[in-house]
Amino acid sequence: MSEQKASYKSKIGGQALIEGIMMNGVHKGAMACRLPNGTIDLEVWDKKPVTAWYRKAPLIRGIFNFISSMKEGYRCLMKSAEKQIDDEELEDVDEKLTEKVMNIIMTIAMILGMALAIGLFVFLPKWLVSFSDTLTGNRVLRSFSEGIIKIVIFIAYLGCTALMKDLRRTYEYHGAEHKTIACLEAGLELTVENVKKQRRFHPRCGTSFLFITLIISILVMCVVPFTVVWQRVISSLVLLPVMVGISYELIRIAGRYDNLFTRIISAPGLYIQRLTTKEPDDKQIEVAIEAIKPCIPENLEEDRW
């Protein structure tokens, strides 16, 4: 790393976990977690090369890559939670809960989470706007009103979670993830001191992606002619792959280029990252460094975005 002088845009992305960080590189993926005994546990795995055409085709690739990232992120999140259980406690859990029961619990939790998301961000805004004849009379005005409500709910939700002690630590690991990737992109040696100097905001962050998706949903729903709430809810769900596909392409552009257009589309997401990323401590940065090291290919040209 010390031999790399010029800055560049890396393909490596990551996700904050429970007391840990997951990183995805070109050839390798890794997750590092701080265990209850203070040591860092590191898992590394090979990444399968992306060969399917639908994972590469513009607009289409967004939804498939998003689903793939969600699945892997959820898997690592569950594993990081398991690593926070002491060995003695883990033995007790194994006696009471079989792997099948744990899978059922995780599936139920995922379904409830999806139902809550649909209720808050799809149904509730449309239902609230339906009470105003003024807003429902104009298709564009209605879509923008629904979008503003979604954005308010989104920001309020992030603000509330940032006040929770456990989630705040996750947001600190999120900041460590961003700062470590920024250190790599700056061409600096991956040390705690170098990482601490970096910004904790990154244009390819998932928070920015979600916010861009909310903005795109406003524009897409402007062309939907339906006025009944349940019809608009179904339309939103049907058109979700379109919204995700467009947002994915925009976030790729924002991560690759630095110009007036990318600064405009990145600005809201970067600002909201003040809620979802917090300044990490040295131990959290150490975890981030351990997670990213296995993901850096020997030939840095392969990692250029």
C-alpha cells in the first residue's frame, strides 16, 4: 500500500455489522468482528466471478446486484451477532434452539422488516395524501407530496436510530468502513492514524443509494395515472425494480466521476450520512483495516472503479 502514490476510485464496498465490518472486493470478501474477549475474528472467502448477463446489463443489473448484496449483508449480520455470544452462552443456545428454529426466527424477522418498510414507505405516504383533494387532484403534485412524506419518514427513522446506543456503535463501524476505503483510495498506508484523517462520507454509500431511490420514486410515480391508494401501492411495488435500476446506475456514476452533476446527486445522501455514520474509535478502525486488507487485489488495476 505504501507504494501506491496516486489516488483512485476503488471497487471495494462494505457494510457495518454488529461489532464488525464486512468488505467485498474483486476476488475476495471478508468480515472482521471484535469478539467479547477483545480479539479480532476474521473470515475470508472467495468471490465468484460475475458472468450472468443480467448482472452486467445497465438498468437491469441494479435490482439483481441489490438483492445479492442484501442477502450477503444479512448473512454476515447474523453471523456477527452470533460471534457476540460467549462460548458458554453459545452452548446453552445450541441446546435450546436448533439451527432450523434459528432459521425460522430469522425468516420471520426478515418478513416483518419488509412488511414494516412497505407500510412506512409505500402505504402510509399514499394513504395520508389521499385525504387532501388539493394534492390528489394533480398527478405530479400528488407524487411529490408522497415523496416528501417518505423522505421525512426516512430522515426521522435514521435520526431515531442514531439515538440508540447499540445502533450508534454500528454507525461508528459504518464510519470506520468509509474512512478505511477513503484511505485506500487516497493511496495511503492503511494505519489507524491515516484512516482517522479521512472523511467518513462516501458517494457510493447505501444510505445515498436509498435516498436517490426515494427521489427517483417521485419522478417515476408522476407517470402513474391511478388515484386509488391500493392501486398506487401495487404500482409502486411493480415499478420498484425500475426505480432501483435507475438509482443503481446513478450511484455508480457518482462513485466514478467528480463533476457538477455527480456532486448535485450525491449532496443529499452525503449530508444524510451524518446520521448513519459516526466517528469511530481506534479499535473500530483496526477492525475495518483487518476487513479490507484481504479484499485488496495484488494488481491494483483490477480494483479501479
